[in-house]
Amino acid sequence: MNTIMTEPEHQATAPCGEDESGGEYGPEPYCTRCGACAGIFVVHGGNWRHYRWDYTPGSKPEVYEAGHAPVIGWRPALSPLSAVAF
């Protein structure tokens, strides 16, 4: 199922195109409002959510409420675990 997010808070502030290197591991989404990691977690409704993760073996992302909707931007991923798969 493909979903198109039309609300402004769900739209990326910059495109994630092939010409953007995204660093060694590729690009990762984040909230441009607060700098937190952002992702889509289907189990939490399929919308963009803020999350924390220490990227250690066996750890899992922790979704949390930041008090605002994520405003999505893209930055170079710091870990291969956080990079977007295309």
C-alpha cells in the first residue's frame, strides 16, 4: 500500500535524490525542528515519529512524543542501521 503524506509537517524539507551523497551510509531522515531522528513505524500508525536509538547490537528504536510533529529533512547517516534503504 502506498500512502502520500500531504500535510505540511509530513513533507520533506529537501528532496532525497540520487545526486545527494548522504555520506558513507546514505541519507537518513530527521526532524529539522529539533534535530531528533525521525522514522515511519507502521506499528505506530504509519506516520513520521521521533525516536531514540543507541545503535548498539540488540537495541531497538524507542518512539517518543516530542510535543510537535516531525518536520522531515535529510542528513548523512551516522550508522548503516539508520540509513534509508532504496
